[in-house]
Amino acid sequence: MEPTETEAAPARGVSYKTMTAFTPADEERRRGVRRMKLTATCMLLFVAVVYVLARLASHEGAGPWAGYVAAAAEAGMVGALADWFAVTALFRHPLGLPIPHTAIIPTKKDQLGVSLGEFVGENFLSEDVVRQRLRAVGIGSRLGAWLAEPEHADRVTAELATALRGALTVLRDSDVQAVVGEAITRRANSQEIAPGIGKMLEKVVADGGHRRAVDLVVARAHDWLVLHRDDVMVAVEGGAPGWTPRFVDRKVGERVYKELLRFVTETRDMPSHPARGALDRFLTDFASDLQSDTDTRARVERLKGDVLGRGEVQDLIASAWTAVRSMVVAAAEDERSELRMRVRRALLSLGTRMATEPKVQGKVDSWVEGAAVHVVTTYRAEITSLITDTVAGWDAEHTTRKIEAHIGRDLQFIRINGTVVGSLAGLLIYTVTRTLGA
């Protein structure tokens, strides 16, 4: 009778009974084992009966044939008993007797697990075996041919989009924002920006790229002066001494306003205006100071630190991540988005190249081989220990019954063959002996 789920104490404090529980298929196998056991036992009883009858017939003077039959039956019994002992010794002590080197599976289970792990590690997880098998498979060409099919590229694109969307959904915005903000701040603080800004400004001025900005500024200044004449007048009059007459202040204000308007208008309309040249020289000198002047560079670094430390800048970084995440998620969900279409085209192109270009195939095969070899050589001990620890964790009696259910029926053929072969061998030996004796 089979042990229940709660019987047989688990080894190493861990129960694997649910993992190795008997299934309906196992129960059917066990019934097949019992039938084969009965068949093998019946053959043993048959040859035993034949032996007894043959011996009785020989004593009654039945003739020489009785001796041949008795010899064959006797050898058949020996063969059947020997093979019964051998098969039974694999799983339990024959007749319950603690004979040495019997009940091999339950008593040597842990050693068998270690041996199995070592066998797998030496013969399946070696570098040469892994490289040879992967090279024979030709992963690069096969993967390329598969990926070059549009429906397969669509499938991979959809899976990548799902994975990307899932990853972005799982990530907490606060964590990503903190990491991105810290990374940007650290990178900015570790690198001086003044020389780079100076080189960029120098090139912009040399190429005249700043002139449009100057045009925009002076045009806006002209428009502002036209619209705010009274404001300029009030500002000038308000700065005049208190002892000057009001009409003098007004005349001065009008004069200042006209000069300002004339200066801005001429600067706007004359590309060669001296003010523009002065601005060019100023920007050129400033670009040079940014690259070579120690005091200027130090001031820029202090300004950079002040800007990065402001909460508004960190909020800008956070809002940028939120916007990017929303944009990527939306693109991943939309089957017709530019992102997914580009990925699909890239996969089709990669598949075509992998399927047709030996150089690309070689690179892919080399990469796969290298990755597989790294895994098996780095984690070989962990993989083999999984086998060893799993086998060690199985309950001995339960495991024995499980194994017997799977291979016991075939082992019973050993008993049957032993009976037949033993009978034939006994008959042959008896015949040779009689012949030589005659």
C-alpha cells in the first residue's frame, strides 16, 4: 500500500512530496508493473512445476527426455531467481533481509544525485560540448530566416512593446526621477562647462549665427520704445534733480527718448552699425575668457551650481521624465506609431541580414556561443547543485516507488528473459555434458 501525502518524513526539512506526487499516469504504470511482476512470477512457478514433474518422470523411468527437461527447468529457476534478486535489490531488501549492496536506490539516493549532477556537468555543461552543439544548430541563420518573416517581426514587435510598457508601468516615477536628476546633476558637476560654452560661442560669432538674435532684440526694443514713449519720458524726468524746472526736465526727456529711438532704429536697419561691431567684439572677448580666464570660468561654475540646485530645475527634470514616459507608453500601445514601425523595420532588416549574410550570422553565432559558454562555466556548480539538492530533498521511499513505477515494467522483462535464457543455457549445458560423456 502506498504511503499517504503526510507519510515518510521529508529529507533536509523540505518536502518534495507534492512535486513527486503520484499522478493517474503513474498509477497506471504501477498497475502495469504489477501485471509484469505476476507474469514473471508465474513463469518462475511454471518452470518450478516443470522441474518437479520432470524429476518425477525421470525417477519413474520416463526416458532421457526427462533429464533434458529437468535440466532446462532447473537452470530456468536459477536464472529467474537471480534476476529477481537483482531487480528487487535495486528498490528494496530482498525478502526484507538487510543484505549488503541491496536497496540501492533508497540507500544510495543522495550519491546517485551527486553522480547525476557530476555527469550532467561534465558531459552536457562543458565548453566544448556547448560550442559544438550551438555551432551545429546555426542559430544566426535560423533566427534570421524566422525574423525576416513579416508576421514574426510583428509578433516580436508586439512582445517588445508589451515588455516596454510593462517595465515603464512598474517603475515608480519618483524613483526614476531621483535617479535621472542625480545622474544629470553628478554629470554636470563633474565636468566644467565654461570652455565648452566658450568654444560654441566663438564658433557662433565667427559664423554670424548670433546676428538673427541681435536683429530680434533690437527690433523688439524699437517696437517697445515706440509704444512706451511716455514711460521713457517719466523715467528720465523722475531721475532729474529737484531744483531743475519742469520744462527743462521735459526737454531733456524728449531729447533722451529721441536719441534712444534713433540709436535703436539705426542699429536695427544698419548691419554695419558700430554697436553691432562692438557687440561682436564683446562676444568674441567673452568666448575667449570662458576658455582661458580663470576668474570667468569660476564664476560660470558657481552659476551652474546655483542653477542646478534650484528646485525649479529639478522639477523640470521630473516633468521631462513624466512626459517622456507618457510619450513612450502611448507609442508602444499604438500599433501604427512611428516607434513600433521603426522597430518592425529594424527587425525585418536584421532578420534579412542574418539570413543572407554569413558575416552577420557568424557574429550572432559567436555572441550566442560566448553567452552560453559564460553561463555554463560560471553557473555550472549552481546548475549541478540544483540536481543534487533536488534529488537529496526527495523522500527515499516515495522516490523509490516513483522510479519503480516508471522503469519497473521494463525491469520485469529481465526476470522473464532470465527464465528463458537460463532454461536454454541449462539445456545447452546438459546436452553438451551428455554428449561429451557419451
